[in-house]
Amino acid sequence: MVYWSEACNQEPGPLACSCSGRFLPGHRGNWLCPFVDGPDNVQLRTSHSILNGILSAEIGSQVHMECKATSRPSPKYHWTHNGSLLSLSGAKIILPSLAWEQMGRYRCIVENPMTQLAMYREFQIQVHRSDHSHVVNRGFYISGAKVVWLIVITVLSSVYLCGILIYMLISHLSTRRQRGT
């Protein structure tokens, strides 16, 4: 059994330890005792500001993401994008030219291999939209009020067309009966 005389995670170097037990009764000495701790204080730094968990960036812009944590031994870093583990294993990710498929939820997972504790920070990358930017809709788009008018005009036109067809049918049948008599 190992007893720590004084240990503090702020102190570098050898710690004073005393050992006792069946194999080493009363043996005392100074050893370099491995001190494991963390991860603590996971921080996320990015090239764009994050507000309420959302990083706003423009398509084609460069995005830097860096995850930092305090841990002994040094932590391992893992990244996920929309729940899928990325092949990147470092503390930094650089997206040289942001594309639509890179939008979504990112999570930086910091793991201490000795304590097997893990912590994470996550955020969402979305397209930056300002009041001055115009959103280009892909495909055919009609606003709600225009849809209502389009439906009304289509129904009235259909009723008018049906009225003309019924009038022509009645006129044709009545002309045919007059010739037959």
C-alpha cells in the first residue's frame, strides 16, 4: 500500500511516498510517483465567435477549431461531426474552405488514457446570415400569400372552363335533336 505524505497536482518532480505492507514493511523513500489527473477545464477556441453554441461562418471561409484541456498525462483528442467519429485525432481541426456538407454539430472529446475519464465541448456550425445578405432559394419557391391567390385563380378558371364545356355540350345536343325531328 502506498501512502502519500504530501501531494499536490501543482508540484512537479518527485513526491515523498511511504510504502508499507507484507512485502516492504516500513520501507520509506522518495520516488517519482506517477500523478494522473484530468481532464479538467476543457476549452474550445475557434477562428469565428461562438454564441449560444453556434459558430456562424460563411461558405468558402476558413474555420479553425482547437480544443484544449488540462490533463496528466497529456490527453487524447477525438472529434465527431453529426455523431460520426472523424479520422482526425489532434487538438486542432482546420476546414480550409467551409462547404455545405461540413455544416452541423461538432464535438471535441478529451480523454485521459490513464484515468479513462473523458470530457467534451460541442457546438454547431451554421451559415452566417446578416440582415444585408440575401438567401438564394434553390428550386421553385412561392410565398404563402401568392399560393392562396394561385389556388383561387385556378379554381375560378376551372369553374369557368367547365361552364363553357357544359354550355357547348348542351348546345350540341339540342342542335342534334332539332335536326333529328
